[in-house]
Amino acid sequence: MASGVRPEDISPEVLAAYKRFWTLPDGRLCGLHRLLYHWTVHVDIDPVGYADRYCFMTAELAIEAMDQWDGAGDPINWHKHPRTGRIRPDRTVISEHRE
């Protein structure tokens, strides 16, 4: 279900909210976005929104995760996955629980 959207397909106003972009091997566009207390990576960005997101404590953790992620399963280093309600307080699978 990859959108195949490129950063050029997104409006300049929306693009300005992102600090960095990645394209996954399956064509999904992902972007790093700063929130008030943490960072989020939006997954499968299109001109009207995004399909999913992962939350990270720092931009560095998000960048490391996205540089390694091939789009299968979950990226590393996240502490919250809002769509599923999963939380990883110390970013490990063993600490994962649901809100």
C-alpha cells in the first residue's frame, strides 16, 4: 500500500514541517517531524496526511532508526506507536506494553 509520493509532490507548507525525509524500499515516503516534547516519524506521507507514525525521544534516535529500517515490521528505537497504543519505555521489545 505504498503511496509512491515524493517530497516534490507535497505542498511547500507541509514540507516545511519536516526536518528530514526517507523513502522506504517499497516506495513509502517518511518524514521526521518535531513535536513539543519528542520527535515523530510519519510513515507513508501523501498530500493530505500520513498513514502511520512512530515517536522517538530524540532526533538522533529517529534518524538512526530510519537509516536502518527497510519498512518491514517496526523500526528500532521508538518509544510509542500511537496507532496501536504500544509503548516501549526503554525502547526495547521486552519493555513493550499497551496503553
